[in-house]
Amino acid sequence: MIPTKICGITNLSDAQCAVKNGASALGFIFYKKSPRVISIKDAKSISKNIGNDISKIGVFVNHDKNFIDEAIRSVPLNMIQLHGDETPEFCDQFTLPILKAIRIKNEKSLSIMIDYDVDGFLLDTFSNDEYGGTGKTFDWSLVRGKTETPIILSGGLNSYNILDAIASVNPVAVDVNSGVESSPGIKDHAKIAQLFNQLKSYETENFSEVWNFRKGKNYEK
């Protein structure tokens, strides 16, 4: 099964449901303007109760380095996702694996990828109003074969379109958020189960370490 991150986790019950159904990673959004925002304290509490067999990814939007470092140490995180307007230089400050989110509007949106030396790109749907969580897809045909850096696909994914999305983009992993919710920040456990039932039917290569890759570096907690 393709590695799958359930993002926007705000409570233990939803985290446990994602883990039970086969999620490879959980995403904690620390952006205050997100309806799925979580505090470092609550993310740490959830992490303690789900163990170390699943990766925890912190999602940050134009945060300063001190806040990100605090989250990395406290939760602790396995990877960070920079989902704002972070520069290549800002991304280079961290030794933890970095996902840089690129919001896709058109083919030109992909051109900035050459400027970043990161571990992977998370491709999401462009919006003038939000940095993510729009529930909308983008034109997947823009992506395939455009970069050698691992691609994690996001943006409006759900149990009904997930297999078509994987076939179109051939990502190393997928990221699902609003597509398994009953309301922003609250996951629908039936939708999570339905999503993973679909994914388990899809044959893919083994990317079991996708949420733990790094270019020979270790983060010292």
C-alpha cells in the first residue's frame, strides 16, 4: 500500500483511527489561522499515546525557526513540512527531513522546485485565501515526471479519487486531510476506513521508509 499521511490531526481518537487503518504518518498543523490548528502541548500528548511506529510530521506556515525547533524537540517530530513562503535558505537550516509544499496553480508553479534542495515536495492546490486544506484538486497532468525529488501528492484527495490521482501522478506517498473529515479538524472514521480500503486494493512499490528518509543526517533532540 502506498504510504499515506493523514493530516490535520487534532485529537487522540482520530489519530488512533488513522493508525489502526494503516496510516504511515500523521500531520500536526501548527498554523494559527488553520481550522485544524493544534498546540505543541496537544501534539505531544497525542504522540505519546500512539507510540513510535508511525511518523509525526509538523506542518508550519511562515513560522520562525525557534518555534519549529521547539515543536521538533517537544513532540518530537520525524519530519517538517514547510507550507508557506519559506525560502530555500530557510529550508536549509534544518537537519530533520524537509518537505516543501508547492501550491499548484499552473505549470509555472512547478518552476520554483529547482531552487530547493529538500527531501521531498508536497504538491497541494493553489488558493488565494488559504495555504492548504481547500478540499480541491489541481490538474494532476502537470506533474508527472517533472522532478527527480520525491513527490507527495495532496489537495482534495478522498476515497473516490485517490486511485486516479495515484495513477496520474505516480507519487511516492499521498497526503489526505479534508477528504476524511466530517468538519474541519474532525475526522470521519468511516471515511478513513473507506480510504484505506481503496488504497489496500492498489498495487504499488514498497516505499515503507518514505516518511523517514534523509540525506545522511540525523536530528539531535
